[in-house]
Amino acid sequence: MLPIVFRTTCELLITIALSVCLASPGWSKPARPNVLLLVSEDHGHDLGCYGDSIARTPRLDQLAQQGARFVNAYVTQAGCSPSRASLLTGTYPHQCGQIGLATHLYRMYSASITNLPALLKDSGYRTGLIGKLHVLPEESFPYHFRSIVESLNHRDVLAIAKRASNFFSVDDKPFFLQISYVDAHAPYDPELDGQFPRQRTVAEDVRTLPLLGYTTPAIQQTLASYYNCLSRLDTGIGMVLDALEEAGKTDDTLVVYLSGHGPQMPRGKRTCYEGGVRVPFIVRFPG
């Protein structure tokens, strides 16, 4: 656990991490480690590794144990497109121009501002994106490979894992793969094809979230579905990490995980409260 405030972006963290590693006298890793960036939707510290006793998130809990769990990590804005633009550029939304949702066709992003996939592609990395980018114009972000396999009404974590497995096994060139998960964005789909999550949370298991401060039977049912989405997210991330291990690339890969912003609930998403901008943030680099 690292009790510090991290207010910038993954781009800065990756730069620092790689610089420190490459400067270490005993460094034995490849000169250009792989980077796996996992970004989930609409949730805060509602994970087991952040002390939530209801959440069933064993794979993210394990990732936190193996790496660094940041307690006070904040995104620049509690909305999807501005947050992701900051994540990929190291700038605030008012600096890069992505001040609104790509869904609403805000496209003021400045092509003169460099971004993480462009930097890594220019450095010889094979770059990939599975899931949404949600920053316009998309052509400013040069991924070699793109695949959108999910929608808000179809949470297919199995398909994501299969695409990731294929990406890992293409060649031995260093890669940057960003995976964007729909879970746990509303509507809260409690299960996928009767398979995920394998163990369902029901309303009776749930207590209200601190940012809500009150409860009703309907809220309890909504929160149960929300927790089931988080469980499916955890299962999907576990599948991707297993695929990384099967490809023999775990030891050479920096894994960064975070949520884009807080949950779509009062005092959460689209607000400047802690529930909107404080996010889970985990980094793992073996050795």
C-alpha cells in the first residue's frame, strides 16, 4: 500500500517506472518492457483489496498483493472522455481540448498534443486497444490493432480475453495493450449468458455505499447487480492475466489498472466529490 496522492496520469507513472528500472544497475529486464493498461468503468474503491467486504474480486486483490496499491489516486474529471484524454496525454481536459463526452461529439482535442499510444508506437511498440477509446478524433491515437467487442448491453469478458490472448502471441515485439471494460457502467447487467459471475450477490447480501448514505429495497437490488458487474470485471481481468502468463510474458510486462472515475450514483460520476474522482489504482511489475 502506498499512502500518497497521485494526481497525474498513467503516462507519467509509466515514464517514471521505466526510467527507474532502466537506470538501476542490477536491471535484467528487457530494455523495452511490455505495458498492459486495464481501464474499467464507473466504480470507486468497491473492491476487496480496498477493504470492501462484499465485493468478490480475488484477481484484483491478488494483483494488489503482487504490486502497489495506491490509496489516494485521483482522475482529473469524473466523466469518461475527459478522464481518458488525461490518462493518455498527461494533460488536463482544458489543455488537450477533450472537455466533454465523445458520445456527444465533443471533438476539440488538439492533434498537436502527443499521447501514449503515439509515443510508444514511435518507439517501436506494437500498440493495441480492445474496447472503447472515447476520445475524439480517434485517428489521433494510432493503435496498430483495434477491437470493440463489448457494448453497454453485452458484457463479453470472455471475448475480450480471447482477443488479448491473440494479441499477446503475435510476436516478440514489445507491446502496449489498452483494454477498456464496460463493467461496471449502468445498466447493471447481473449476469452474462448465465456464466458470469459464477457466484451471484443478492440484495440481502448488500449494504448501502457510503456515498449514498441511505437505502431502499430498490437501491439494495441495484447495488447487488452493481457488485455482480464488479465480480464479472474481476473474472475478465483474471482471464487476461492468465493469457499473459500462458504467453510467457508476465515477467516482462508492466500492468497498470484503474477505473476511469467513480460510480454512476449520487455524489459519484460527474461530480467533484470523492466518490466521483477518487479511483482504485494498482500497478504490478514483477521483480
